[in-house]
Amino acid sequence: MRSTWDQTWIKVAQAMAGRSACTNRRVGVVIVDPNNRPISVGYNGPPAGYESTSSCSDFCPRSVVTNINSVRGSRYDNCVSVHAEANALIFADRQSYAGGTIYVTNPCCWDCAKLVANSGLKRVVLQFSDADKHADVETPANFLRSCGLQVDINEER
């Protein structure tokens, strides 16, 4: 059976997540235009040129947090990584994806939701899994909807 576009692009986003060096959460993104043509991809990681090894455990204080109720998932002020959504938007021409869709392997954080809301995209597809139980999915999703974007949340199987 042929995959739907949503299934196809989420798989591409998942493949991009595999490039992340984050030990807490690997996130991948793909942006497509209104005709389902790929425009940009991204994953979370340190800024280009940042001197590091291949694992964020060498430079990120969040990587050693073992208590999920502490810093992880709620604060990013001590993380040097650029989020996947931001990376994909940085490397794309807005005119090429206007009216398109962004596929994200995780729920958007508040800051990324603001970037996506202001991007010119019309639709957001978010992947949700058991690893996201600690995350506030609805606040950023409702914000995106209030900005006129269609938001679809898919549960990972």
C-alpha cells in the first residue's frame, strides 16, 4: 500500500532526527511546499562552528539530568542547541515554502511555535509519543491554531 504524504514526510523528519547529537531528545523536521515538494530539513544541535564532540553530553548541562521533573523538558536556557524547527527555517527561502507544511517529530516548544506561526506556513504536523508525556502539547498547538495554522497531532505507533 502506498504511503500518504504525511507518512512519507514524518519518516523523512525521523531520519533527520537521527543526525542530532542530543542525548535527551532527537528532533527532526522537514518543510514542504504546498505541492509536497521538500524545501528544507533540520535537526536539533549546536550552532555551526560550535566546538564540540559528537555528543551533547560533553557540552550540555541538561544531558546529565536524570530527573525528568527537573530542568529537562521545561527550560532550555542552559542548552546551546538550536531547535530543529529553527534550523529548517533558517536554511529555507520563505517564498519557496509559503503556504506549505512543516513536519516535526515532537511537539513544538513555545519558542519554536512562535517561529512557525510567523513563518508563512499553513499547516503543522506534530509527532507525539510516550516520550512526550511530560510536554505541554496543547498550549503551543492551540497558539498555532489561533494564528491560523492547521495543526495535526499524530501519535507514534
